[in-house]
Amino acid sequence: MDLKERIKRVAIYLRKSRDNEGEESDETLAKHRNRLLDIAKKNNWEYEIFQEVESSMDSNRPEYQKMIHQLKESLFDAVLSVNLARVTRDDAETPRFMRLLREEDILFVTDSERIFDLEIQEDWQALKFTGFVNNWEYENIRAQLRKRKIDSAKMGRWSNGSPPFGYIYNRLERKVEIDKEKAEGVKLAFQMVIDGIGVDNIAIHLNRGKLFQGHSIQRMIRSEIYKGWIISNRLKGRNTYEGKIRPKEQWIIVKDAVKPCIIDESTWNLANEKLDQRKQLSPRAKQRRHGLSNIIKCALCGRTHSVTIRKDRKNRKEIKPCNKKNLLGERCHNKGINYNTMMELIIDSIRTKRK
């Protein structure tokens, strides 16, 4: 039987690469889509399209995983894609994908209408060699991109994605420039840290249209870009958050890369020293621990109530009011309670439980 006659239903897989930003456009993806659809329609194949913008080295792509699941359910006779590199270039995932096609007796069809039957040894070897070449090409491209990124950093150009708050990206110069209005917020945040104000309170103060949180203020203070430095090659690989940090000696650090900068170096250093000092300090409730320290939670917002000693009331211990502010600065209205009263309530509850 002719291989084309075996095919009734195909899985069309389309992927726009996000490895080489700017090198592939939506127009490229549309051309690939039209080309594959023409092949399916010409051969009267039923089809389902799986399309995404992801790296070919990431096996956790949602559309790819959806297609793999349906291939295992024997819902398709073939996979139709521009080439194997569009499906996967990972040297671990490629053999898994090929093995699945062979086990499920699924054909692989390229945009040149070349049909690979992986039960045939010659086709298996040809596609396997193609996978090897694709991976080699990918690693070569990656190495070149890394070199270009390092060279750009040394020239003071920005290549680390979206610029941080307070800067805008000049595409013509490939450099970051100060956003004067937002830069005032950055300067204020640094000054408030120097004045000893906590990052959560700074976030509330700055929440005017854009919702900051304490950790975003902390990242702002830690970012060297605000004193004019650009640091590249800091991260190795990519995960959900930030990737694995390389040893510091491997970082590419370019000082005075951004001119003018929002914060001078002495201000940046002072703010970071203050942040380090606050990190080392314990809350007063931890400095003076009591039986209920860090145990009583606010039923309205979940914040831990701290314990205080009221010197104006003969050193009486109290569970302090909550007063936690949300992102808009609105205070929680949960009131405190006498420490001994709370302790009695807890002991009574324990007695009841024991009975």
C-alpha cells in the first residue's frame, strides 16, 4: 500500500521559535501554516492543528504535550510539520518522539511531502541523522547568540529582555533610556530604604496605578541597572523563575553602561547596605519571645499578630491589633486582645479538646 493511502488523519504541528527573537515573524508562521494546510487539503486528509510559540528544546510545551497524548491514543495516522526541527531539537526528546511514532505506527510528513515510515530502517536512520544535525545546528546558533549578547553587553547595549521599571528601550540605539516620570518613583524607593522604611510600606506608598509588592521593591533595590551597570551571563539555563545562577567570575559586568543612570553608585550601595541590615534584624516579637509569639493569626487577613508589652499599663502583655495594609494601603480592622485573656481562651479550648 502506498504510504499516502495509509494516511486519513494528520496532526499538524506548527511552532514559532522564541529562541531567536526578531528573526521569525508572525508572517513566517502564517506561511508555514498555509503550506501544511495546502498539503492536507490536497490529499483529502482530516487534520487537527497544534500551534504554539515555544522553544524546541522545551519538552513541556502545552500544545506539543497535547499532541503527544493524542498520538498515544492512536488518533492520527501521521504528524505533518515543516521539518523535525519544528517539532523537537532536543537530543533527549527527539529519540523519544521517534520511538513513539514507530511504536504507534505513525508516519512523519514534512512540507516537501517526504514521508518517513520509522518501521523502515533507512527512514529511521535518515530521520535520526536529521535530528542530530538539528541539535548540532541549535547548539551552534545558541553559542553565537550568547557571544552576540556578551558583545552587546560590553558595548553597553541592553539584551536582557524587557527593561526594568524606570527605563524605556530605544530600539534604534538598542539601549535603555530613563523614563523621567517613573525614575522619580525609583529614586523615592531608594531614599525610603535608606531612611529605614520597609519594602512593604514602600510598595504601598508607590502604588499609584501600578501595584507594587514588597519583593518587587526589593528586586528594584538589588538591580545594578539603576547605578548604570549591565550584567549578563548571570543565569545558566531557564526555569519557571530565574534559572541557575552562574559563578560570579563568569558574569559579564559592564560598569557605566547606562548613561545617565537613575541612581549614583554611592546611593545604590547605601540602600543595599540598609536592606542587608533590615534582613539581619529580627522583629521585636522574635527578640522577646512569648508563649504565643508567631502563633496567633488574624482571621481577616491571615497576618501573624505580634505580642507587645505596654509600659504605660504596668508592663501588661497584649496581642497587638493587626493593622496590616493591603496593596492599596487600606488597614485591616482586627483589634488586639489582652495576652492573658487569649491564653485563657486557648487553655480552655485545650481542656475541651482533651475531654
